[in-house]
Amino acid sequence: VAAIASAVMYAKKKAEQSCMGTRPRARKPPRRQANPVRAELGDGAKTLQDVVGSVATAEGQLQVHFVERGQAYGESAESERVVDLKLALQPAADVPTVQLNTTPVTQWGVNFGGTLVVQHKSSEIIVYLPGVRTYDPAGATGDPHASERIGPSCARTQTAITGFQVEALLRGGKVGDVAKIQEAFTPIISRYHGRHTLFRWMSTQLQEAFIEKVPVTPYPEFIKQELSKGLIDASKPN
């Protein structure tokens, strides 16, 4: 009897719902997918655009001024370091034209935030630019600054360094001038970023593209060279 009564009540309830209509169950809004991971030059894009678009320093010299603020390796508080460097440059007659492309690209299985196209009279050479959310195969898993994924701070500093070096080259700078900028920024890379292999490769690319006028060394090949020289700690996971 109880079972029959239960069945009757169930049928009655369904009939009432059929007559009155049932309130549709609220549909959950579709779950938004996170924005796809997109590489970009970030803050450094304007820096490079200014360099490529016009060379606004006084003729005959280049003033390099850069302020790094952040938390260094092994420290709990933020600190600051300044790079100040003056270079005396001799204008060159044969200076290439340079175009900045901020469209992300992938080359050798590595993504980059953009490229510099260095146009000589008889050749065109592409320089690859790391950026925010690009992959650094020379990075180390778990490193607080130099993991495999490049963040805004590392991207901004490296782009600034590249900008100074490009500007020097466009003003007639030589290998030694690029090396002086590299030397001035080495303590910044050691203290705040740790991406020495990427730092060296960027300088090498510029020397190859602007001075030697040859295609740049692929980043994976450069990493192999660094490993063979013992410049990368292969014991770190990456």
C-alpha cells in the first residue's frame, strides 16, 4: 500500500509540473578559457622602436643609462643597481637599415616575441628577440629568476640591453663597443636574472647580423656550444 501511495504522489507531482510548467534549471555560464599563452616583447617593444626609428643621442657619443630594481638572488628585499656608460663612436658610412617586427614567431622549436630584420645592401638577416612568456631552453627548472619561461622583468632588461647595443651599431659602433655594453650589464644579469646564455647569445646575434653579415647562430646550437665550454651547469634540471 505504501508503495502504491508513493507512486500516486509521484504521478500527481509530475502532472502538476506538467500543467504549471517547471522552472528551467539555471544554466551555468560557459567557463571562460584562459587567454592563450602569447609571447610578446612587452615593455621593451617601445624601447626598440625608438632605437630603430631614430637615433636621438648626441653625435659622436652614446649615453647608456639603465636602472635595475628587483629582488636579487639570495636576498629578501628589493635593491637597485645603475648602469652608466659613455661610448665615443665614429659614424660609419655603411650602416644597415633595421626594421622591428613585433609579431611573435617560432624558430628552431623556440618561440620569440619578435624579430629585427637587418637589411644590408646585398643581404637580409633576422635577429630573434626573446620576450614575455617566451621559452628559454637554457633556463633551469625552479630557478627564481631564470626558469624556462621568461617573465616581464627578464624580458624588459634584455630588450633594453639589445636596444643599447643596436643603437651603438647603428651609430657606427664596433665589436668592442658592443662588448663594453655587455660587460657593463653582466653584474645586472648575474645579480637579478641569471640568464647568461641568453644574454651572450643576443650579443652574438647582433655581431653576426650587423658586423659579420652572416645568418645568426641558432639558439639550440649556441646552447650546445655553451655546454661544451662548461658555461652551463648541466646538473640543473631543465
